[in-house]
Amino acid sequence: MKRNLLAMLTLGLVLFLAACGGSDNGDSGNSESADNGSPETASNELSLTASNFEFGQDKYTVAAGEEVAVSLTNEEGMHGVAIDEFDVNIEGEGEASFTPEESGEYTIYCSVPCGEGHADMQSTLVVE
């Protein structure tokens, strides 16, 4: 009986860990280029697809002085997205917009505590 209980606990732990993990290949099907998350050109639409614990790309590039539309879809887990400098904060799925006036790099981060990898869930917004 103890052997069966131990086997069931072990199987449950393996299934739990498999469900919580994310892929490390960086390819979520949402990337704008083939070089692992670096976009080829500026686009003023940020379509973020969140999974545990990434947004799909390391960098997103937009043009200064033009309105940027942000949309968030949660593919795995419950996430949010925030960009402090532009007052963007989407919790769960949704949309927002802003107009960046100055060039620079800004942090995109998950605004909903989503688990053990939450602190690492960041991307960079490049405004050109």
C-alpha cells in the first residue's frame, strides 16, 4: 500500500511540474524574425502572447511619435503586462494604447504575480 501511495505521489509531482514549465526555445509562433526574439522592423502593434514565464520575444520595436496599440493574450497561466513610463497596465487579457514621444528603451513586465518565474518575465520596448 505504501508503494502504491508513493508511486501516485511521484506521478502527481511529475504531472504538476510538467504543467508549470514553459519551453526554453523562445519560439511562441509570435516572433517577428528568425533571430530569437529580435524584431526586424518597427511595428506599432504589440501583440503579446504570455505563457509561463515569457512574452514570446525579448525585444519589441516601435516608432516614436506614433500611437502604439498593445494587446495581451494569455496562452498559459494568468498574466498581465505593464510599461510604467506610458501608464500601460493590462491585467489578464485586454488592450491599451499609448504614444511614445522620446526614443529609448523601456521595460515591459508582467504585472500579475504568476508564479516562481514571475520576476524574470520581462521584455524590452525599443522606441526609435
